[in-house]
Amino acid sequence: MLTQLTKRLATAIPSLIGVIIVTFLLTRVLPGDTAAYFAGPAASAEAIEEIRVKLGLDKPLYEQFVDYIGALFSGDLGVSLTTGQPVIEDIITRLPASAELTLFGLVVAMLIAVPLGIVAAVKQGSWIDHACRIVATAGVSLPVFFTGLLLVYVFYFILGWAPAPLGRLDVFFSAPEPITGFLLIDTLLVGDLETFWAALAQLAVPAATLAIFALAPITRMTRASMLSVLSSEFVRTARASGLSPYKVVVTYAFRNAMLPVITTLGMVFSFLLGANVLVEKVFAWPGIGSYAVEALIASDFAPVQGFVLAMAILYVLLNLLIDLLYGVIDPRVRMEG
């Protein structure tokens, strides 16, 4: 297993290098002049040039890249011109908000999609199977920002069940001192249940938006994988041996159908990291996605580069975690490693 993880990590390093190079080049060809933006519309040409020199944008592109790589090796992602703070501090501050939203949405999607996919496969052709197909089609067809706006309109504007979509916590509540950065966990650790329920209410609608987006691929893969396993020889043998339907489906069929589902979860999580950007803007969520969008609008290179690099590292770590889960679910993977 350790050998397999080492090999996967070795193959991920060139990908990270490619991400760094492509991100650096793309941020330099974006329209707009960073120096002119921060100098202001009334700034003179001399003032703009002075800012450009201060930012190092007057150097040739290869010199800028060498400086950027040198800073990366020292753990310096640069300073955000929009916030005035080091990018690494901004990412550490905002990443827990995005992670909490993404993980909560993924967990909600799994709790609904996996049982729905199993029941749809077991009761193929029933109304549950047709409902599963409708859910999968709707999840694929609806853009995530449209789903978010629709849920806000229904649950906040019409029904009044949800709080105003204005961040992680209502203005009438105070967040506790950060411990883990996850607001739900921090409020439980300090025993503030009132703030916990307020934070959960704020999280419910944006998490539901991401969950609807994630439902489709998880449900479809669970159903397809279960259908494939249920038609196999060992399942028919288990049924012929007189085992209960529950044991046949859960113990034998589902465990063997989990590997494709786990792979899909990894892909869905990476998709959710991208969808997070839109959801955070719709709900004014103070996460890393909205931070990157604001920096992109301002032609602020350092936060955009830091955001892409952080997402790439998260994706690599996620794939390593999936490899570990493969070994836990199927011992043959450990033997091959």
C-alpha cells in the first residue's frame, strides 16, 4: 500500500508543476492592467509605472516566473493587493468555510443518493427507479447557480423558512473564537447550541444547492454498479444459499459495488470545489471561491495563483485518500500494491 501511494504521489508532482506553470502564464495574459487598476482612474502614467515596478511587473516574464518559484519554495504565496494580507493567511482563514460547505453538501448528497441508487437497482422498473432517473436528469440539467437562486426564492422569499443568504452566520449572532475553522464544530466545542443552530440554518440552503448538483452522478453510478453486481454469479449463489435479501444486497452486492462509487465521489468532490465558486457568490459565503473571484476581477494575480494551487493540492490529497479506501474495501488492491 505504501509503495502504491508513493507511486501515485510521484505521478502527482508533475501535475502540480504543470498547474503552477499554466496558472502563472494565464494570470499574465488576462485582460486589464493590475497597476492601473490599483493606481485608480485619476493616476498619472508615472504613478502607474511606479506601482508596476513595485509589483515587479516591469520585469521580463521569465524573471517574474523565477521570482515566483523562489517565493513558493520559501512558502510565500505573495500578498493580496485587494486585502493587503499575505495570500497564505487569507487561504487558511477562508478555506475552512469552503470545506465545511463542500463536505456538508457531499454528505447530504451521499445520504440520499447511495440508498436511492441501491433501492432503484433492487427494484428495477419500479416508481423508485423512475424517480431515481428523474433526480439524476434534473441534477445534470440544472446549473448550480440557478438551483441556488431558485432555493433562495422558494425557502427565503416565499416560505420564509431560511435565513437571509448573507454569509455563514446571521448578524444577530457572534461566531466563537476559531478552533478548527469549521463553524458547526467550533460552536459545539464551546457548547453554544444557539449559535450552532443559527449556523446550521445558514448552511442548509447552500449545502442543499451543492447536494442537488452532486446527487446525479452518485445516484447514477450507484444504480449502475449495483445492477452489474446483482447480475453476477456470486450474488445468485448467495441467494440460492438461502441468505436474507438484506444480507445479499448490503453485505455481498453493495461492498463489491463500492469501488466505482468511491471513484465517483472523488470526481464529484472535485466538481463541487469548482461549483463552490458560484454558490459562494450567490450566498455571500466568505470562502476561498468568492475570494478568488474578487481577486480575478481586480486582476490580483497572487490570490488567483494561490487558489488554483490550493485546489490542486486538495485534489491530489483526495486521490491519495481514495487509494487508501480502495485498499480498505478490496484487499486485492493492497496485494497488487
